[in-house]
Amino acid sequence: MICTLTFILSFQLSVSFAKSDKWTGVDESVVEKYAEEHGRKAWTPFINTDQGDLLLFVFLIAGAAGGFVAGYSWKKLMDLKQPDTKKDDTKADALPH
């Protein structure tokens, strides 16, 4: 019963918010407002990431590079913690039987 009421209320709220014309982001509602008050106009960026999947591609490349660095660092860290097994083998061979 509570789940049904929650679902109905959330659906009603989502429909009422969806009816508004346009949701403005912080850039439009706050930054541009104050910039215009101080005599600055919005300008088009050199690389417009609002179109297409350019921003997604940039995040993909950054994630891949970060994953590579993290993996390489983890490998280096784990290599330092492993005991040197070659020295132990040579010592065992050097002992008289």
C-alpha cells in the first residue's frame, strides 16, 4: 500500500515537473544572469561539447588513461611487496645436504 502511494505521488510529481517548458541549468539561471548584470555576454566555446558525444568520448579517454595509470601503479606496488624468491632458491642450493 505504501509502495503504491509512493509510486503514484512520484508519478504525479514527475508529470507536474515535466509540464514546465524548460529546465534551466546553473549556467543559464545563475551564471549568465549575473554575467549579463555585469556587462558580459555568453560566448560560444571553441570546442562545443553540448553537441554529439564529444564529452562522452573525452570521459572515455580520461577513464582509460586513469585506469591504465592506476593499474600500472598497483602492479608496481604489488611487485615491491612480494618477497624475492630467487634469493631463497640460491640459498637453498648452497646449503650442504
